[in-house]
Amino acid sequence: MLKSVLIVLLTLMGVSACVSNPQYRDLKQADEAEIKATDVNFHVLSPFYRDPPDCVAVMMSHNKENPQMNGLISTALARHLGEKVDRVIFPRKTRHLAKRLGLDLQDKRDRQRFSRQTKCRFFAVAELYDLGDDYVGIFAKKHIGVRVDLKRISDDALLWQAAHTVWRADGGLPLSPIGALSGMASATMFAQDNEIMPSLIDDALRRMVWTLPYGMAEAGS
């Protein structure tokens, strides 16, 4: 049992540098064999350059298995998009406006009505595709994988897409009794820290949005 745990720990520690310093890979140029989940994988499509977004409405994520993550992921996306786009409608405001207008934003025609009413022609949505929270006594690891799509509302044309898995871990190898106790203490504190997952979400969205070119403000300058 201990041997199996040590193998897992050594494997996780061996890739920690990759997680700390992810590669940014443009999928248009990357070789398929090079792509890793822990990379920041992105693709900017031609509609973005022909019609760069001046306003983006961020839709609420819909993950039924982990609903507690939906608000965190969507709000982090909106916050970071504000650094690249002139106008961003935050997910809570988007949902409020849709409810007031009697619209279902899962429906294409209702999204188009929403666009006309708000004068916002683009939408973005972030979806959770991987989530882990592991604890093995002397080692703890949390990870999250998110994908983001940015589309034009009128025709659902995809402008930009990005995906990234980010993780963080703590603990230590039990090389001595004191080391084992220290590792257990660090791993336990890490496993019980409720601020780590929101921090990972923020890291993932910040890294992905960094790959997005500037919108109208930059394009017109």
C-alpha cells in the first residue's frame, strides 16, 4: 500500500513544474501529439478578426453534477473578460435580464432577442469538464478543468475557444517519522482549505483569457 502511494506521489511531483508553468498552445499550430490537458489550449478563429466583440454576455455554467461551481466559474470568466472586452454583462445580470424579458437563453431565437434588447452581440460560456479533490493522508491534490467558448449570437459562429486543467497539491514523502507527520499536517490543511478551489478557478480563467486578443478597443486603435 505504502509503495503504491509513493509511486503516485513521485508521479504527481514529477509533473508539478508543468502545472506551475503551463505551455500555451495555439491549436491551429500545435501537433495533436503535443496537446496536454494541463496546457492552456486555445484557438482564435477568423470570425473574431472580421468582427471582434465589443460586448459579451456571460452565460451561467450548467454543470448538474457540481452546481456549486457554476457561479464561481462564470463570474471568474466575466471578471477576466473585462480586461479584453469593452463591455461585459456578468452572469447574474444576464440571468436577471433574461428572466425579466421572459427568455430562455438555451434557445437560439431567445438569445437573438436578448441580443437585440441588450445591444450585446456576443456570448461566452465556461463549462467544467474535470474536477478532483484527492486526499491520501500524507498527500492532497485538487484539480479543475474548464473549457470556454466565445460565440456570436446572430449565427452561433465560434470566435474563440480555450481549455485548461490546473491543479495544486501539498504534502510530503514520509522519509522519516517527523517528515511523515509534517506531510500529514500539510496535506490535511490543504485538503480542508476552502479557498484553494476558487483560486484554481481564477488561475484557469485568467490563463485562458490571456490568449484572447483584445476586442473593439484594441482593434480600432
